[in-house]
Amino acid sequence: MPYHALTRRSFIRSGLALGGALLGRRFLPFDQVAQAMQLELGGDIRHIHDPVIIKAGEQYVLFCTGPGIRIRTSPDLLNWDKPSPSKVFDQPPDWVREAIPNQGDMWAPDISYWNGKYHLYYAVSTFGSNRSVIGLATNPTLDSEDPAYAWTDEGLVIESTGASTYNCIDANFIVDADGNPWLAFGSFWTGIKMRRLDPATGKLSAEDTTLYSLAQRTENSGAVEAPFLIRHDDYYYLFVSFDFCCRGRESTYNVRVGRSASITGPYVDRDGVEMLQGGGTQITFPTDRWKGPGHNAILREPDADYIVYHAYDAQNTGIPTLHIDPLAWDADGWPAVVTTA
């Protein structure tokens, strides 16, 4: 759904706030912010797949799928550069290469800061297989000029095998309202799963060993993946991607959302359909140029929320390209992507 728009600069000057859940944040009603436009990005934004962004100090740091997990940085969310070093790993850890011998890129990173350090969850697999692993790397800082900058391989978090009914890729970390850490993950098979984590290690909890199910589909070969969870007001919101990525101009990815009063579900869409029954309210849509807008993350700023995702450029050989759009919240507490494209 297109919106005619303010310029990015006038949008910032106006101080419009587009949603969120941090204490002290105040937001204008949805109908007063729907004129804002998507960010006009520049710099190194091509070949960005499965992006996630965090603000660290005075810069934004992006991680995405690629050899060793690619890194990009920006001072303003608009202009993106390749830093040095430009990836997390020079080569995958030994345990990864032993577990997944034919692996190529390292997939779908997720970044968070808690317990005094940055936690990067990532996946390694091969296309179409559920022999997959999710690993963890930590770093005390994301400033590569800081002498303390160093990624530590924390090893395996969770894995799936050919005997599993689920797939351990596309990890996403969240801390619930009670301070408990969780990891959501999943792709195809029986859909989106979640495990509680040990707050001391970032690995699986020994106290709660339940494998929770959050979303599942039967349509399109069960194509649901890439969970991302946030808390907004009284609800947890589960964003997922439906349909197919990685087909260039033919990609059909799109982002869906549901919500729940409990982090473990059940999640329902705007029409009341449970996400375990194929529900999910669509919030990203293809255009003539941008195909398959999906695999999103949510960036939460003090006065705004943004949805971060990739889309395939039909005017440029289907190259996956970074997109960052404002995320608005309506009076009923449902999100919508504010975009002119």
C-alpha cells in the first residue's frame, strides 16, 4: 500500500514517532504518521540478505548472510560502508565444518546486547536440508578499533538432523517481560519453534526443555521461516516470512505478523487466525521493482521503530538489496510498514 510522503529530512525534523515499547516513549496516532516515507539508502547496500541491525555507540552495525557473516556500518541508517574487518569469521569454526561439511555461506545472523556483551546467533546448513546448526559468537564491543574487539566462538546452541521434524536456522533472541531469555528459530518442516535459554551462557536452558511451537503452514510446502519477536505494549509480536526467497526476480517472500499475550503463544493474526493454523497478517508487499520483500528484523529506536529486510531488485538482475522502512502502530496495536515503494 503506497503512501505519498514527506522527505526523509523533513520526517526527522518533524519528530514524528512511529511506535515502540520502551519506557518513556511517546507516539503519535497511526493516521498522523502514515505520510512518512521509507529511508533513502546509499552506499554498500547490495548483496544484503537476511539483515539485522543494532546501534552500538554512535554507529549502526548490520550483520547479514554471507561468507563468515558480512558486516556493514552506518552513522545515520542511510549511508552504509564496508568496515574492516568486514566479516565475523575468516572461516567457520572447526565444529561447524565438521557438523556441516558442505556448507557455504553462514546464514541469518541475529545480534543483541545483554549480560555485558554482544551475542551473535547464526545458522549453518545447506539449501533444502534440515541438517542444520545454530551457533553463538560473542564480543565485548562492536567498535573494531577498540583493543577489546574480538569475536569468541561459543559453540553449538541447537541443531537439527534428518530425523528432526523442524529446522534449526533463522535464530532470533528475545528477553521476555520477566527477564527470561528465549531463542526462536525455524524454517519449513513443522514451522517456527522456540526454546528457553540459560541467562548465564546464552545456550539452551536445562530448567525448561520444552520445544514450543509458534507458527506452522501447510500451503506452499510449509513455507514459513525467519521469526523475529518483539514486545509492544501488552503483546508479543511474531514476525515471520511466508513463501520463497532466493529466487531473484521470482522470489515471493513476504512478511506476516501475529501477536500473543504470552511469549509462548498462541499467536493470532488480525483476523483471529492462529499462526499455528497458517495465520499471519501480511505487512510487506512486492512492487514492480522490488520482489520478495522478507526476512525482516525490527530496529527499535528511542522514538521510532523500523523494519529491516531485503528485497530483490527486478531492475538489476534480482540482486538482494537492503531496505529500512518506518514501522507504524495503529490504534488497535497492529503494525504496518510505511513505504512509498
